[in-house]
Amino acid sequence: MVIDLSLPHHIFNGIFMLCLFFLALIGAWIYLFVISIRSYFLTPSICAKRYVTSESNSTSENSYPFVSIIVPARNEQNNIERCLLSLLSQNYPNFEVIVIDDNSTDDTLRIIKQIRNQIRTGPLKDRFEIITLSEKPKDWGGKTWACERGYLRSRGDILLFTDADTYYNNQSILSLAVSYMKKESLDVLTGNPHTELPDFWSKVSMPLWNHFTIISGADTAAVNNPRSNMAYLVGSFFMIYKSALEKVEGFSRIRNAIHEDVALGKCIKRAGYNIKIVKLGVLVSALWSRDLPTLWHGIARTLAPMSKFLVITNFIVIFFMALIPFLILPYTLSISLADHPINLMLLLLNVACCLIIIVGTALKNIRKYKISPMYSILILIGAVLIMAAYIVNMTSLLRPSKTKLLSWRGRKLAYKRKKRAPEHKNTF
């Protein structure tokens, strides 16, 4: 193709540099897809029936380790009933459920007590316990204190920590998880559930943001590599032998951590315990956000403990990879009207970059989130929302105070930013 060099030299150079920029973006997106696909296929799935051993098919309850399911709950009146009923319906024969009401201000505790009354005369009456908390120590986070209280009250050899907005879609998931732990000789098993996106704002922003979580540390393949320092637990589902949790001093070492699941995972892996993360698929569902306010605060909570360097780096990466191609598109469309091949080349590269973002997000909508791929067409709205959350959060970096405040579930959480960029994960 013959390039018409009748364009002014500086304009030609500018367009040429934009072409190189879009080629670099396309390459960056391909790289991101490759490492994400690699991590996905290197992460085992717990859905395979082959992990249900002959022992788990035994009719003797003595062949099953006793499992204590610990459910901290704060202001979860819309989700607590379906969570607890799905746990109580598990076909695993040897377990208890300990639910901790963390000073809820809504009807959470009333619903919990109502469930207890319903099973008071049934076979599950001795498997259900309620702990009510009205206050917590000043140096403890709300959820870590609730988990600690549940752990101290538990009787099980294995502890399953789960969130009150989690739903167990399959009655055999507890049996599958215990069988997998024993077969793989694991000390800790954690799993990625299916993340539900009930509202419009989550559907247009979460799939896009999820593309970049692997940059922030959510590389499941690295977690499963014993030679890697990468470690985290998924708060909605992690099982651990009680003896292992005792050896790392329970939750006391991470008492004021914002992301207690990340902090505990690091402690466990540093202590030399065998930890693995698996794909749970649709066997378990969890909520990360429910509407625009919870989505906004969820992003802020994810960014809160990150270092300044990592927050700014993530912002720059997402800004250039997800937002800039759409912002430049009107310009490339306008100059493509001029009859110069390089202008047409720029437009094609710009469109290709936008399409790779839309198509990649549409595939994630279908594969991971089980929602319509049509939401990917509105990806620009999601990108703007994510950028706004980053900008608002980054303004707090300029404040001189070392201690920051974060609002979460009706509480003000105090935290200090790390000086170094930590291995980090986004919690969805």
C-alpha cells in the first residue's frame, strides 16, 4: 500500500504514533487474555464427580470428619435465609452450622432465630447455633472478630467459613469439598464461586474490571504453586483444618485486616501449609455487589489497602486499555473521511481495539457471570464508573494523615496504606 505523504509531516507522525499505540494495546489485551486463560485451565474444578471417594459414599457417619460451618452475618436480611437453608440441606451427615450475628441493625437476627425455631424439633436441631455480638474489641475488625468467635465455639475437625450472601446450589458440595481435601492431602481448600450480578451497574462494570484482577494478584495458578508467594483465600468459601488455624493463632494475627481472607491466606502459606484454590462453578453462588452504592464501596474497599504505586498503576493500565480506545474513536472516525491510507489504517486499528475489549468482555459475561453478552456493548459506562471510583479513592492518597477511614456495612474502618505494593486480589 502506498502511503500518501502529502500530509503535513507532524500530522503524519502523530497518526503513525497512534497506530503504534493501538497495536501495543491490542498486544496488551492478547497478553492479558493468554495469562487469564492459562490461569483458568491450571486451576482445577471441584465439580468432577471423581473426587467423591468410596469413603464419602459410606453409610457410617464415623467415616466423615466433623465439619463446623461458620457464617458471620451483618445486615444480611435479604440473603441470610437462603444461605442458611442451603447449608442445612447439605447431604453431608456430620456437620454443624454456627451463625454469628454481628450487631445487625436490620432483621437479620430475627430471621436467624426464625430458622432455628423451624428446625427445633427436627433432626437438625443439634446442628444449629447462634452467636450474637453487640460489640467488638477496638483493635479488631468486625468480620474478623465474628469469625474468631465462631472458630472458638466450633467443634469440628474441619472448619468451613462462608459469607451470609453465599448460596449452595448443590446439596453435595460439602461432601465434594471434604473428599477433595482428603484426596489431595490439603490443609486448606478455597474456591471461586459463581458471582451473581443482580443490578445493572454491576453487569456493565464487573466483567470489565475482572479482566484486570490478575494484574493485581488474583492469579489462581500462582496460589496453587507452592513455590510462589502468592496466596489468598476466598471469603465466601474456604475450608481449613482446625489444627492448622490454631497453629497460625486463629484470626488474632490479622485482627484489623480489611481483607481478612487475603491476610489469612498469606499467613497460612508462609507457615508451610498446603493450600489450593479451585473453581466451584455454579455449585456455589455469591454476591459481591447488589446496587450502585455497594458496588462503589466494594471497589473502594478493594483499593483501600493497596499501595499508592499499585493504585496509580492500576488506574493508568485500565485508563489506557479500557477507556482511551473509545474516547479516541470519534477522532479516528472524523479523520478517516480524508482520503489517506494511514487515516484508514488508524481507524481500523482503533475499531479492532474496541472490538477486542467488547468481545473479550462478552465472553466473560457468558462464561463467568452467566449474563447476556449484550451488556458488553455498554462497556464504556462501566469503564467510566471504574475510573471515577479510582479517582475518588486516589484523592485520599494526597491527604497527609497516615490512617484512613473506610465505610463498610455501616461501620467506619480505620486502616493504614502499605508502603510497598502487596500481592493483592480483587474480591469477586
